[in-house]
Amino acid sequence: MYDTAVTEQTVDQTTTKISARNVQVHYADTHAIRDVDVKIEDKTVTAFIGPSGCGKSTFLRTLNRMNDTIDICRVQGEILLDGENIYDPKVDPVQLRAKVGMVFQKPNPFPKSIYDNIAYGPRIHGLAKNKADLDVIVEKSLRRGAIWNEVKDRLHAPGTGLSGGQQQRLCIARAVATEPEVLLMDEPCSALDPIATGQVEELIDELRKNYCVVIVTHSMQQAARVSQKTAFFHLGNLVEYGDTGEIFTNPIDPRTESYITGRIG
């Protein structure tokens, strides 16, 4: 049985970026995530949807071991990134988080210049040999974050002085500066106005050409707009996972239909 699973993973390697098998998450005595099995595709936006407290953000944080920072949290099961278990004791969580970047709900630029916000990760990971290398990385990352034209003349101004939408795009640029392969986004637009939300959604669509993007959103409209795959979580269970169009128009599980039509949530 185990051999079959391995073979399946090898065959699917071309598209599967992250594969979770029988993942359980406990916070002390609370069983927060139960028996999650899912394959997340590369160069795709996958949305996690579900009611508040259903486990979608908890599961997102298992994908770059952010739960390691919570003493009472225990993660069991396997999460494979390109076929390698990220919970293997040999894996350095700091290096893992360079490969699996994260953008949080509230924009959180460092209290540094715009330039240093971007340069920080590449510096600590040794990605630049000199200032010229760093300049190239900073410009490339800000361009990828769709904010270069707005900040190129004030790179040494504080990042905290930008508007909320600009700060979030700066944080996305900061996340891509370490050349990650996966971008996790935990409700990246919930603190933004509709115009800034639209800009970040356009950026997410652009980013999927180069990255595997996983987004937690409380907005079903946003999930429908930006994602190709959707996973519906309810009470710690992954209820349903599939093409976004199918999940929203033809869900298989009655709980999914009840959530999408507003009867639960």
C-alpha cells in the first residue's frame, strides 16, 4: 500500500508541489485539524475557505512550520514539499521559510526603509555577494510586488509610511525576495479597502505564473476571482477540494453547499 502511494507521488511530481497526508494538529487537548489529505499544485492559486475557526489558517501554518512557534501545538502526519517531508528533523525551519514565504492578514513592514525591508531576507540567507547584487534583488522584488514605480524614488523612506495597500504589496515583495517556491497568504486583503484589494488580487494572479500560491480568505467572492483550486474546511476537517468552478457551482458535499449558499458560516 505504501509503495503505491510513493509511486503515485512520483507520477504526479510534475504538478504537485505540496502533498499532505493524514495531517493532524492539536493545541494542547484541542484537536484542531483532523485527517487532512490534499495535493496542492504548482503554478496555481489554491484558496482555503470556511467559517471562522474551521482550521484553514491553522492548516496554512503547517505548510511552513509556523506552528513550531506555538509551544502547545503538535503536528502529526506528513507534509511533502517536492516529495521531501518538511517535518523531517533534518529540515531547518529557517531555510524552509525562505522557500515557503508568508504574507499575513495585517501588513507588517519592518520599522526600516523600503529598501531594507526587501534586502533583509536576501542578506540573512546570503543571496547577495555585494551591494550591486542587493540592488538588483530589491528592484526585481519590488517589481514583482507591483510597487516599484510607486516607491523607486523613495527607497530610503520608512516602509511604515506607505498606505495600507502599498504596505501589503511591500510585504509580498519582501516575501518573494528570498526566491521562494511557495507563497502562503493568510487573508491578505482583509485589512484593505476595495481598490487596494483589487490591486493585490491582480498581483496574486500575476504571481501564480512563478509560484505555488495558497491563500486563506473569508471572502468567497475573492476565492472565486483569484483561485483555480478551492479547499473547504469545516470544524477542522477538509470537507471538499477541487476546481474552484466546480466547488462553487456543483459541490459534492451538502456542507459545502450550505456554506456557499449562506446557510452555515
